[in-house]
Amino acid sequence: MKKQLLCITLSSVLLMGCSAQEKQGIKDGFTEIGHTTRDVTRATGHFFRDTTKDVIGNAKEATSSKEE
């Protein structure tokens, strides 16, 4: 508990000492990280969606070939 309080206090003091421009830079950095994370998550989701469709299609094709 004491470590958490110390970390919060230090973070607050550091941010209070920053200029408005530095705070905006920090905010922009976190925004960029958030957008990058969103884009990577979307791309990963699309990869797994497309891969799953391919696997299902291949499985259907393989099983239909055996029945004929």
C-alpha cells in the first residue's frame, strides 16, 4: 500500500512540474500508443478471421472430395 501511494505521489509531483507543452506531448504519446494498439489488434483479428475461414473452407473441400 505504501509503495502504491509513493508511486502515485511521485507521478503527481512529476506531472505538476511539467509545462503545458510537455503535458500535451505526454498526452499525444499515449494517444499514439493507443491508436497503434487499436490498429494492431484490428489487424490481428482480421488475420485470425481470414485464417479461420481458410481452414474451414479447406476442411469442407477435403471432406466433400472424399464423399464423391
